[in-house]
Amino acid sequence: MREILPYIVISLLALLFIYWLVIYIIAWVKRERFRKQNREAQFSGSAIQEDKSFWASVFTSRYDSRAEALGDYGEKRVSLYLADLPCEEYQVYNDLLVRYGNHTTQIDHLIISPFGIFVLETKNVHGKVYGSGASELWKQYLPDTGYKRYGYTQEHQLRNPIWQNDGHIKTLRRLVFGNDVPVNGIVIFPNDTGLYITAEQPVLWMDHVVPYIKQFRDVVISSEQMDSFGRRILEVISTSEYARKEHIDNVHRNMEHRDAAVANGRCPLCGGTLVIRNGRYGQFYGCSNYPNCKYILK
């Protein structure tokens, strides 16, 4: 028995490897079949970029930081889940860079369907995340015994992704959809993230996104409107690599401006004064223009 035990272990490991390989191949085939059925319905803005030579593509890094790489990986995982949406009813757009005037905004996922518009913001972070819809900053807690990429630091801050997604929705309404079409915002986290969020907008795990979208069954958008929206989306997006680098620089610059405003006691949203208020969970800074401005800094 002892002589055959190593062979049994090796056989089990080989079967496990084959199992995961088959799962990967099935997912890949499923994704490619979906895209072939309706290429415009599974559109990715990052797939159309300026052509590079072979050696330039080999020696040029695709990402400027690890955070950018993790974010891109999370978006790709969500796009695989969205491939389960029937392409005859749902138009799925991934990684769109929308330009309006001198400004740009990057939208992770956009879905156009007869049952409404869905704008998705993906956050590929782990651990436990705490926050509220009214707070600018959320907190992420990680165990001391893992997640080496965070340097074993236990607490991190996240900018409220609901606010970020609301900005995307406002831009899309102004450029594409108008104010008469229902637009639903969704924030998405990995399945192993502990979510402790109090907000009106849905904050979901990745594998809950498709069931949530499919529960909307009332037809509110005609096929003619869907076609018009699809054409308009292709008109307002930018696909050049330079535009994406410019967008990242603008994001960093805006974050610096917001941080500077808060450091000077000013509301980054409306310019009002930040004043100390007492709430159910203790003291916090709120905007003096409340209730017109609901900015909160804990």
C-alpha cells in the first residue's frame, strides 16, 4: 500500500490540474463564442488602441502601477460574468474612455438593455470593506498574516466608488441617454471581500451581478432607442493610448486637488466649509452647505 500511495497522490493532483484546465478552456470558449455572436454587444474600448510594433509591445509595460494591473484584472473577471447575459437582449461595453470637452471619464462596464441602463464600477480589493453612501472615504481592513502586496498593513482607505459611479452616470446622461431613461448604478467587489456597506445603490459581489441585472424585466427602452444609444456610445468614446495616459494623469491631479481642499478645511464637492458634527457613530466633518451638499469626512 505504501508503494502505491505516491502514485495515488500524483494521480489526484493530475486530475485536479486537468479539472481546472477544463474549467479555464470552457470559460475561454464561452467568452469567444459570445463575442463572435455579437461583437458590438461585447465591446471593449481598450481593445482598439494605436498599433505598436512587435518589439515595442514586448518591452513596453502595459501598466504604470500594480494597482492599475489589479484593477484591470478585476474588470476582466467581471466581463466574464457579464458574458452570461443573452446577447440578443443585452449590449455589453467594457472599459470605455468617454471624452467630453477637455475632460475624460473611464467607465468599467456599461450595459444597454430593454430593461434599463446599467453602469458598473469594479473594485478589485480584498479583506473587509466598511463604508456608507454619504462618506467620501471607505475603510479596507486586511489580516496581518496575508496579502503581501499591501505590505501587511492592516488598514487602508478607498475613495467612495458610489460617488465615482454617480459621476459616470451624470456624464453618460449628458452625452448619451438624457434624463428620461432609467440608469442603474452598481458597484462590484470580488466574491471573497467582506462587505459592510450602508448605501441605497447596490454594492454586490461579482457572482451576484448577473442575477441582479436579470431581475429587471419591465421593458422601458425600445429597440430603436437601444440602436441609437449604441451608435452614440461609439461616437463619444476615445480609443487612443495617449488619451488613456492623459486620463490617468488627470485623475491623479484631481485627487491632489481634492486632498488639498480637505486639508484647507474646504468641501471638495462644493467649496463649502467643513464643520464638525455629531452623529450616531461619533464625530465627523460635514459640509456647511448641508442638506444641499451631503459631503462627509470621518
